Amino acid sequence: MTSLFEYAPAPESRSIVDIAPSYGLFIDGEFVDGTGESFKSVNPATEEVLTEVSAGSGADVDRAVAAARRAFTRVWGPMRPADRGKYLFRIARLLQERAREFAVLESLDNGKPIRESRDVDVPLAAAHFFYHAGWADKLDHAGLGPGPRPLGVAGQVIPWNFPLLMLAWKVAPALATGNTVVLKPAETTPLTALLFAEVCQQADLPPGVVNIVTGAGDTGRAVVEHGDVDKVAFTGSTEVGKSIARAVAGTRKSLTLELGGKAANIVFDDAPIDQAVEGIVQGIFFNQGHVCCAGSRLLVQESVHDEAIASLQRRIGTLRVGDPLDKNTDIGAINSAEQLARIRELSDVGEAEGAQRWQPACDLPDRGFWYPPTVFTDVSPAHRIAREEVFGPVLSVLTFRTPDEAVAKANNSTYGLSAGIWTEKGSRILKIANQLRAGVVWANTFNKFDPTSPFGGYKQSGYGREGGRHGLTGYLKGATHS
Ligand code: NAD
Ligand code: MN
């Protein structure tokens, strides 16, 4: 990419990872051959095939759920909570010890910049295990009602945008509350989940407490619909989330859904523009915009629109798109050809509907899946790019005149996951935040995550919370929080 600054390439070595030619499923503490087909996992930055992975069949899912049930009944359920905590601490420490390996593998399989996998995904995944390890023997004191008890076997299905981090968000609270797990990673990013299976072995976690069944949507459906699963936890698209809600309705299963978003990032005229621009960039270009809580709708007060957009464009001109393993890279590869096609299609629709597309001069690699950082101005609330989740590095800019108009436009969405507010006035932050129908509201920052803070949405962004005390209730019988 043409940039104001030139850097020598600074690639992280991939020699720390050791990828086998093929992988089985992790069931009952060991890697076993799947009975289904196998499929390839690809490096989206090069289209290189990294390895072959099993597509778990219904019979494989049966075995995994049976192993999880046995482990729940015989070992993990009866175990002293403090001992469960020790395993979680051990897993957390192993994630830290093997952090570089996880980061490089995540960037290879997913396409995200090493700067992010190294500084965000992996440290946060370890933090989730540390945080939940601490809860394991304190659940009676968590203010969740008397004697909270585990549900049993949790079936968990996760997406490809934060493969290891979403695993941690699912597995850590489930285990801390005494449940066992069958987890299905996304089909384009199974590798860090398989490395996590090795960590479970290394931690001497009792067999069957964590089972990893790779595969695509059919494997996910088999997990979700399995008759001996007590809890379903899903993160992914709203469309699949709805089909899961239908499948689970009328069963005794407990369900949490973390779905899409179309967050408003609201910039008032008194905001420090340079800081707001950093937050806008962080909000939409972090992880190539493959973020459910991405700040994909910029709402900027009319009086500062031109200044903010000029400053934003200057800043975007300095972003480096390219090799995910290069430590200078800001924007890596789009995770799959399918996702790239979806981003291109919606962007073309944006232009056809009358919005103005702006992209910086940008040399993209010849191989792999890439999309330049993109800003649409002159977007109206009715445009599809203002309503639908693009899940890519594409920002839609709308304007407002008054705070009331900002709130109305921000809430004019079928989603309600997150929002951002940029202003100098603390009183305005509190007032606006209280009016926003969004599960997470950031003020003068964006995309900040912490295991102590509950995360989740309203409306079609799903239900249930992950993280914090609230997140524990999704894995406990009869738990309530005040
Ligand atoms: P998806 O919902 O199809 O996939 C998410 C996970 O669900 C994957 O593990 C997949 O194998 C599994 N799955 C698919 N069908 C299933 C079924 N019927 N039952 C059970 N599990 C099933 O998402 P996608 O196709 O990878 O992406 C499509 C769009 O979804 C994206 O463009 C984006 O807008 C959105 N998305 C949102 C998130 C998020 O974090 N909210 C994550 C990924 C994708
Ligand atoms: Mn991959």
C-alpha cells in the first residue's frame, strides 16, 4: 500500500508453529479419526492449504456428547470447585506460555494482523481463563442466588472472526461453573481450537471435559440439536442464530445467542477530532471489520463532518494493508473468498444506491483475499450499507444535527450490540448512553474488551451476556443477578 511512511518488512517467523498434515477430532481427551469427510483449512493471505481437518459427523458428535456427559457425571461435576479452578489457572498459564505460537497460528489460519493476534486475541483469551478460574470456587458468593448448580453439557458453536478468543469466551465460563463442553469451531479457522485441545492435554484436564469437533454448519447443527445437550451457546450470524432459536424452542435446553451488529459511532462537534478519528479507525478497521460490535455506522455532527472526514481520510492513508505476519500491518486478509464476495456485493450496492465510495490508493497482494479500507459518505438511513452488517473494512457515514437526532438514528437498527460516543462533556455521555439501545456503550474509546465486563446485545443482536458476573448465569441453574 502506498503510504506516507515507508517501512522495511518485519515479518514474524512462522517457525514456532508446527502444523500437522491432517487433524482428527478431540474427543474424550484424545485425538481420534472422524468418521466423516475431511476439509482443508486455508491461509487467506496466500490461499496456501495449511492442513486437512475432519468434518465431524452425527456419530462423531454423539461420541463427543457422550464423553462430555460421562465427564460431567463422574469427574467434573463432583470435583471440588477449587480444584476446577486449578485446572483453569493452569490452562490460562499455558496460553500465556504458548502465546506466540497461538498468535502466529491464528494469523496464519484467520488472516488477522499479528499485532492484533499477539496483543489482543491471545492475551484476552488468557485473561478470560484467569478471570473465570477465580470464580470457580466463589460462585456461592457471586450474588447469583442460593447454591447455583451447573447445567451439564454445553454445546458451543463459534465463528471465524476471533477463533481462540471466542473459544475462551465459551469454554472458560462453562468450565468454571462446572459444566463440560462440546465445541465446534468455524470451518475456516479450526486450528487454534485444535492447538487448545493440546493445551487441555498438557494441563491434564480430565478426558471429556472439553471436546472439540471440527466441521461446518451440519456439524454445528448436530451439536445444537443433540438430545443430551443441556445448554447451547452460539456466536455467529443472525440468520443461523434464528434457526438455532427455532431448533431449541420447546426443548429444555438453555440458550444464549451472540449475533450481529451495526453499531453507531457518534461524534459530537465538541469531540477532539484527532482522538475521535483514531477511535473511528479502531472501530471499523480492527480485525478487517470482521467484528460483530464494529463501529460500522459513523454518525457525525453536521458542523464537523467535513473536517472529520478529511482527517479520517488522511489517517486511513497511513494504514498498511498486507501480510498478516508483518508486525507493521494494520489490516490483514479477508477471512474467506465467500466473505470477500459478500463485502464486494454490499459495497457495490452502496454505490448503486447513491452513496459515495472512497478508498485510498492501495496496492493489494496478488494472491489471497483482500479488501481496501473503504468509506461511504452521503449514506442515508434507508441504504442497505446503513442497515446490513457488512462484516468488513467498510464504514458508512451519516450526519445529524441535534443530540436527539443522533439517538434516533443510532437506535434506528434491527441490531443493538454496541455504540460509541465522542464528546468532551461527561454529562452528555451519560445522557446519551442511557438512551441508546445497545448492550455495550463506549465513551471516547471503542472496541475495548475485558473479561469482567458483560458483553451482549438487544434486539436481533441476540440474548444473554458473556463475561462478568452476568455471563456466569448462562451456565448455572436457577441463577439470577441483581
Ligand atoms: P455463520 O453464522 O454461518 O457461522 C458461524 C458458526 O455457525 C460456524 O461455526 C458455522 O459452521 C456454524 N453454523 C452454520 N450453520 C449452522 C447451523 N445451522 N447450526 C449450527 N451451527 C451452524 O456465519 P458465516 O457464514 O461464517 O458468516 C456470515 C455472516 O454472519 C457474516 O458476513 C457476518 O455478517 C455474520 N457473522 C457475525 C459474527 C458475529 O460475531 N456476530 C461472526 C461471524 C459472522
Ligand atoms: Mn483458515
